[in-house]
Amino acid sequence: MLTVRPARSAEAGALARIGLFAWEVAIASWGEDVERLRANATAAYTDFCNRCWPDIVVAEWDGAMAGWGASENADDEITDLWVLPTFQGRGIGTRLIGELETAIRARGHQQARLGTHARNLGAIRLCKELGYHVSAYMVAYAPSLDTDIDKVEMVKSFAADGDGGPEGDADRLPGDGLYGDV
């Protein structure tokens, strides 16, 4: 059974390991050099989880930590979403995004934004299913990794939600023309 709850400070190390592992599996599948990036990524995940644990929501599957998401800085951006590969395909990412969108709406924002690697087709597909559209493509320097990354920014307007909830209705959003049916 899936449950979502706020993170605890004592979990920062475990959260960093989950994020790092999910990230490594994803980027390795795109042909990125994991070894070249691992040290910087490890430091970045550790630092983020130690500093930002109050902004993190944790997903547990039958009591086991399965993933987490974050929306830091009290703005409209979902900054992180990580689900362990063995737990993917169970609705965990959808539930985490829904929880984060609820918090963003409660802060008075009319949209949610997120960014992902331009080759992360699984994440792009999920977000499009949840009502997001690709609003920008960019190559951006990631200081935490000390490298340039191909990224897409995705946006979801809450005004497009049929019932005012975070679920959205992707069929009523304009097509972004990018990534086809991904």
C-alpha cells in the first residue's frame, strides 16, 4: 500500500541514497558517464537532503521508502522527483506530484513548474499525462554536477483543471509539439 508523508531530518542520508540511485539508473540508460558525475552528484544529493528535508515528501510502499519529491523555496517549482526503479510503474510518481501540486496551490500559485533531463522520456511522458506541457528546451550548466545538461521545462496551469484539483486534464491543454506522444 502506498503512503505519502513529510520527510524527517534523520532520513536525509537515506533520501540522498534513493535520489542518487534513481538518478544513476536513469542517466546510465541515456549513455551518460555515471562515474564522471558520481562524486559531484553524491555531494549534491547529500547537501540537498540535509538542507531541504522540510520541503521533501516521502513515498512508502508497504512501509519501505520508495521515493521522494520536493518543492523548495515556497514557490511554484517541483525541484525533485525520485522513485527507486524497483517501485516505478505503481503510481508513486503520480501521487508525489499530486501532493507537491497541492502544496504549491496552497501557497497561492496558479501553476506548477518542473524541469527534467531532455532524454528522460519516462518523466516527460508521466508529466504530460498529468497535464504538463513542455514550455522550453535549454542547455543549462548544472553547478552541482559541474557539467551542461539538456533540459526541458514543463508547466501545468491549474486553471486547466476541470475540477480545480491537481489532477489536470491533459486533453484540454494545447499540444506543445515536442516529444510527440511521449
